[in-house]
Amino acid sequence: MRISDICFEQLKRFEGLRNEAYYDPAGVLTIGYGHTGPDVRPGDVITKYWAEHLLKADLYDVERAVDELQVAITQPQFDALVSFAFNLGIYKLKTSTLLKTIQEGGSMHEIKAEFKKWVYAGGQKLRGLEQRREWEARRFFDPDEMEPMKRRDWSDFHKVTRNRWSSENKGKPSLNFVESRQRKTEVKTQK
């Protein structure tokens, strides 16, 4: 299963594009559209194209993990759960009362309330997270898209990235920002 184009574009809006590495509100070094990991270092700079590439690669693992939970019946449900898990991590989704409520057949009100509990980062309530959880709660019950799942074709994307993946990274993209660091240094020296 793959997220819809609606969800992909919404995730880009929620995450916001940051071309230069920064620390998010929880203190995690981040770049692009919310990409984190050991490959992100202070001073890294990337293009919008590479940021979208990283987002798709990061989403692939989250989509697979949410799909394995076998709780999303509709495309909007899948989109909402992937957005939630991408933001908080799949472990938090798997151990959440949100997932338990869904699995137990909770009411619309109960499920929406569970989404809306997750609005804190670094001990502070954040407006951006409130807006995100509101969208996820609405998306989960979107009446306009209660048809069976639609599949997103990312086969070309995975063919391209497969060559960049290495066995020592256990199937995760092996990324190198050295070129972007060199370009940033060159731009500074030209000024």
C-alpha cells in the first residue's frame, strides 16, 4: 500500500522544506522534509529534488510498517496513520492507545480524541502538531474517499534508489552530503 498524492503533498506542507540541516523542536538534527538519521550532519545542504527523494525513501519504510498492522481499510485511514507514524515513529503508533482504540472498533469520537492527544514535542504543546493531528483525524474519516485502497506506483523510484542502497545499511539509503557541503563552502568563499 502507498499513500495518496493528497497525503504526500500534505506531508510536505507539514514538514516544510528546510534545505539546511537544523534541530527540530525535539532537538533532533533534521534536513529536507523531516529527514533524520546518522547521515544528517550540521552544515548539510540539499536541493528540493533530493529532499523529495529522501521523503519518499523515508516514507517507504513507514508505509510498509503501517501496512503490516492491517488496520487501515480505506485510503484515508492509511494516509492518516502513515502521517502519524512518520511524525512520531512507528513504535509510538504500535504502542499507542490510538492503535488499540482502532483495533477495538472505537467510535469516531474516540479515535479522533486519540489522534489529538499527540500534540507535544519537547514537553511543549505545538500549534503545528495540533493542526497535523486535526488533519489526520479528519482524513481518517474522510467520507469522500471510502472506496477500497488505491495503489501508488513508485516502482520507478525504487528501481532508481535500489542502486544506492547498500547491505551494510540494512536496506536503508546510503546517503552522502559531501558534495552539498563542498558547494556550500564554495558559495561562501565566492562572496
